[in-house]
Amino acid sequence: MKTRRRPYAEQRPQDLGGGVWSVPVPIPGNPLGYTLVYAVESPKGPVLVDAGWNHPEAWEALSGGLATLGIDVSAVSGVVVTHFHPDHAGLAGQVREASGGWIAMHGSDAALVRLMTEYAASEHDSFQSDMLRRAGADPGEARQGLGGRPTPPAMPDRELRDGDLVDLPGRKLRVLHTPGHTPGHICLHLEDADRLFTGDHVLPDITPHVGIYPYDRDDVDPLGDFLDSLDRVGDLGPLDALPAHEWIFPDVAARAAEIRHHHEEKLVRLRALLAERPVPLTIWEVAAMMTWNRPWDQLSPVLRGMAAGEAAAHLRALEARGQIRRLSGVDLVRFQALDS
Ligand SMILES: [Zn+2]
Ligand SMILES: [Zn+2]
């Protein structure tokens, strides 16, 4: 991921007009920098789109930022979360405590939050190392795992489905299910203002992570879903995009088409890479050959694990298109090009 920095002015709380505000909420220690939290006005009190990372500094920025815009966090009527990731859902629980409002997210991500909550409470710990071993990571790296268990965000009070209208009296904020980055990722279409809150699905400069965990799952196709979700957004036309990172940009359809093209090219290169090799490759071998923002050897174990997840998603998409096949051994999974 490459990051192009924009002027500081865009990283301050802003009145975007039409009863929409934005507040940048820092993600301490993360190169992404901040999450853009949006507030949408309604007679029952504003609704937030996402909430930011769970950290005291982030809470200060959120509650303080809202205050400079004339909004008391206790007046918030609800938080609609674009997806369960901690830079989006992290502070939702604290907003709920301060305001008595609701938290809403898509049912598929709510199911993941339930799973994470159960996993955090369980004793079983070999999940990560089993997954890494099967993908072809070397034994030392597999034993190490990918670091600690993630802290689950607050359970939502409301589960959303595609096409639902968010509880926002007097306005029309419609849920567009855009799986890929997560299974329950949603964009939110403010139909009365031709604006689309895009979460992490469509960002102006970088592209979101799309991975498979565990890596060898063959019953899902997140990259295929992601590409379909880009088409769904494209069908809405040239709306203004209000993303959760970077900066606001015009014509979401054009950017969605650009991202689709980027992944299609990556798939063509990956198919060619497998076709050149006489022997089947592990996910780890494939990941090490793909292009990342740093040389493979310089990636930390966590970033390597994410790169492998992304490689797995691309391999699975090629498999779903009938261009490569999977050879599932007892303790290793490999991939091989099929004649086209
Ligand atoms: Zn995310
Ligand atoms: Zn994010």
C-alpha cells in the first residue's frame, strides 16, 4: 500500500454541508493515519458512520471533534458501522455508553464479531499455526503465529441487510452490501444527497486488503465478491464518495472501475506466473513471488501473513474461474495452472 499525504486542512473536523460532518480520528501507530468518521444530521440526533479506533487519544479526537462542530457525543442516536474492523467499530461501544444510542452492522460481520468473542474466550490456540503450516510457511514462522488475538468490538444491537434504510428520520440512508474486504462490509448511500459512504471498499488512492483466513478455504471467494461489489458501486453512477480513509473524492464509479482493472491485471499476472512453473506452488511460495510495497524478506511476520491471505484470495478467484486447480494434500495445499 502506498500512501499519498494530503494537506492537514483536510484532516480536521469539517462541515461538509447538507447536514453531514466529518471528523478524522487517529489510528495510533498505524500508517493509515486516521479514520474519517461521519455524522449525519437527523431530528432524533446525529447518526455516526463508523466510530474509529478504541484508544483514549482517538476518543478525545472523536468527542472533541464532534464538539467543535456543535455536536455533543451524548446526543448521538446511533452508530452504523461499515464493517467490524477495529479502526471502524473500535469506539462504537464507547459511543453507545456515552449516548445510549444503538450500534448497527451487517449480519455477516455481526456473525464474525460473535465468533471473535467466542474465540477470545476459548483456550484453543493452534488455529493460526495450523493455517500457516498448511499454506507452506516455514515451521518457525508457523509456530510464531501472527501475534495476539484481536479484541472483538462491541456486539451490535441491530443487524442490517442489503437494501435496508438506516434509522435516520427525515433522510434516506440505504445499505448497499459490498462484501469482499469483509463478508459484511456495507457502503451507505445517502440518497437524498447523492453521496456514498464507502467505508474501506472504495478509497481514492489505496486499495483495501482482501484476504482469505484460513488460507485454504475453498467455500468462499472474497476477491470475486469484492469485484462484484465494485460493479454494484459502479452501477450507482458518479456519486461523491465519502471514504473512511484518505480523502473525499468525486465519481465513485470511475474509481471502482479503476480498482477492478488493477485486480484483473494482477490475476492475469498470477495466472501467467503459475503457468510458467512446472511444479505446483504453495500459497507461501506464490505470495513471495508477488509484488508488495516492500521486498518479501523485509515484511514483518504479520504483514507476510496478510500478504499470504491476499495471495490466497487471488488464487481462489482464479480457481473459481476455472483457470487453476488446487491440490489438497494432507498437510499442504498447492496450486497449479490449468491449460486454457
Ligand atoms: Zn477495514
Ligand atoms: Zn479501515
